[in-house]
Amino acid sequence: MTIIIIIITVLISWQAFNNPELKSKLMFLPAAIKDRGEYYRFLTHGFVHGDFQHLLFNMYALYIFGQTAEMVFSNYLFGPTFGKLAFLIFYCVSIVAASIPDYLRHQDNRMYASLGASGGVAAMLWPYIMLGPWNWFIFPPLPAILLGIGYILYSHYADKQGQGNIGHNAHLWGAVFGLVAYSGLVLTFEPALMQYFLEELMQPKGPNF
């Protein structure tokens, strides 16, 4: 399912690169949602990107984190059949949830627009982190748990500072939604996974590269 999402996102984004009308139709425009009821934009903006670099970064992160999340959904939470569908729903709902705070903030701002899968991708961090909190990344050289916490803190700080043309608020709320929603699913359907995470968290490990 992760690969299917990536393929669909790449195809739609690629078309939108050369079709400004398509990009404008799909991107997140809070004022258009409020004024014209175009609620589909809460989801469709996650399948278009500003440029190839933006697309490549998001799809690489989705490939890394999404495959782990899909495996957890299929092998531990819902079984191999419904698990893939549940993973897809979780990803799509994460995109929508991450955009709601920006809608509330910018619904009367006709100049505001955003696009990209970052909110959904940020939610995928937590299944990965909770399965291996001390898995280290080469770049940045941090264990997964510190990267997750740092990502939320940095996104909050950067949003308050208004740094650059990046949707830090969507990153923040995508990650927060992922943490809360995934934790709720684990506690409801497979509490042993939460116990495993807490046990692993109490056993810090150094770099393994």
C-alpha cells in the first residue's frame, strides 16, 4: 500500500508540475473551502507538491516510515487484509487532521495556499519510533525517539517564528495527530505493543552504524 500511495502521489504531482490549473484545483486553499465548500482540498493537497525536490523528500520519508507503519497495521493491529486498508485510512486522515489548524487560522486569508504530503508523512513517524525508539539515523545522527520529539518541538518553534515558505504548522499537527491517534489504536487493539515500546525506551542504545 505504501508503494501504491507513492506511485499515485508521484503521478499526480508530476502532472501538476506542468499543469498550474490542476495544481490550483487540488492544493489547500482555506478560503475556497470556506467560501465554496470545496472540502475535498483537505485531502487532495497531500497528493500534489511544489517541485521535484519537495516531492522527492516527502516520498523518501514516506517510503522509510510508511513501510514500517503498514507492517505494524497489517501484522499486529488489524491483520493482513484489513490492515492495509486501515493504514491507508490512517494516512489520509492524518493529511486531513494536519490541515485543520491551518484552515482555522487562514480561512479568511485568500492569499494563503499550501500543498504537499508532509502532514501525513509526519504521522508515519510514530509507528516507526514506537517499534524501535533507539534506532539511530545517520543524518541527523539521532535515535528515533529524540528525532520524533525534536521534530515536534522544532516545528512548533519554526511555526511561531514564521520561518520560510514551509508549512511547519502542518508538520507539527501531523506529528501530534500521529502520536495521539496511533497510541490510541495500539492501546485499543494491541496493548502489548505499548508495553514493548516502554520496555525498549528504558534501554537506551548507542549508534548502530
